Amino acid sequence: MKKQFGKIIGKVSKIALFLCVFSIAPLTANAQKFALVDMEYILKNIPAYERANEQLMQVSKKWQAEVDALNTEAQTMYKNYQNEVVFLSQEQKQARQEAIMNKEKEASELKKKYFGPEGELYKKRTSLITPIQEEIYSAVKDISDLHGYQLVLDRASDSGIIFGSPKIDISNEVLSKLGYSN
């Protein structure tokens, strides 16, 4: 009798567990919605971003030419120094060495000013690109709110997404929301 009662309790608990799992499963299946965006694709289709990148490239080339000119000047000064070192007095040698070091330091400081972590290129990139990024973020947020997405991932980043169904890619919808049809 105790054995049969134990078997019945076991079957009832399995059935209860089965019912519990399958009654909760639909709730959790609909609980989270995901979407993907391809930021590279979106940015390539925004003319303002392309213009900003072109502007950054031009200013970067200009500034790099300035830095290169100073480095070339320092190298020329050093070569001239090496050719004339045997004819120079100790004071002249020291003065030339200081001039070369000052020119190299000037080039290094200019490079840091333009290309350093808080340099002019960083500031220029921030002023040109940040408004575009904020506009995209706002469009993604609006679309996410509209469709109930809890998570939107960028398929173009190194986030480790192995596969993403094109059905959940909202990149074209983001472009459309921004006013760029594709």
C-alpha cells in the first residue's frame, strides 16, 4: 500500500511539475524580444556621416603633414649636424643638439595636440559624429519602444553574435525613421 501510494505521489508530482513548466513557458517565451541593427550599414547610408568622415580625413591629412614637416626638419638638422660635427666647437655642438631636440619635441607636442587622446581630432570627431550617433540611438529607442524590444544588439560590432536572423534586423527601419529610405 505504501509503495502504491508513493508511486501515485510520484506521478502526481511529475504531472504537477509538467503543468507548471508548460504554464510558465509561454510567459517566459514572450517576456523578452530582441532585435539586431547593423551600425556599419546604417552609417554607410547616412550622407552626413560620410561627409563627416571625409572632413575628418582631410583635416587629419593636413595635420599629419604639419607633424611630418617638423619631423623632416628635425631629421635634416640631425644629418647636417652629423656631417659638420667634426668642425664644430663644443658650444656649437651643444647648441645644435638642443635645437634638434627642441624640433623633435615640437613635432611630438604637435602630434599629441592633434592626435592625442584629448586632441583636436578627437574633439572634431566628437563634434561631427556624436550628433549623428545620438540621432540613431533615438531612432533605435523609438522603434524598440514601439515594438517592445528589450535588447537591441549591433551585429557589426565584435559582440560575438554568430548568427542573427534577418527577421529581427531593424536596420532598414532605423534608416526609414531617420528619413533615409533604402
